Amino acid sequence: MDRRGLQRALDAAGIHPDAYELDGGLPNEAYTLEQRAGGWAAYYSERGLRTSEAVYGTEAEACADLHQRLLRDQTALRQTSEQHASRWRWRRRRA
């Protein structure tokens, strides 16, 4: 799997696009894939820090890692309009 294939797989799985970055950098609170000299890295970026960083020799290995990380994280899923409405109703009841 390459980055384009990963993008398609994440979209099909319902992963919110804000949950990841496939072009490296230090986005806030996002799983990130980064190409480096001689390899690829997959990590979680938060407040300018990289955590749970793993380095791979191939793009396919890094994409597979990032794919699994995102599928395991339920907070990365897109919310349906009913889920959003349910949370809004719950918050109003608490106020």
C-alpha cells in the first residue's frame, strides 16, 4: 500500500481526514506519515512532539502501521449526523 492507497482505505473505513497527515510535519493531534532519507516514519504528532514513532524501510510498511493505528483509534472515526446530534442532546441535558 502506498499513500494514495492508504488515503482510499482510510476514507472507506470512515476515518476523519483531520485525524491524520500523510505528508509529514507536526500537525496537532494527528497520526502522521513522513518520508525520510532512506525510509519512512509513522508517529503521532501532538503539540509539536512526535510520540510512538516507528521507522520503516519502505512506504508500504509505514502505511500499514499508520492504517492499523488509525483503525484502532475510535476517536479517529467520522461522526454520523445522528452521533453528533446525540452528543449535542446529552450536553444540553447536562447544562
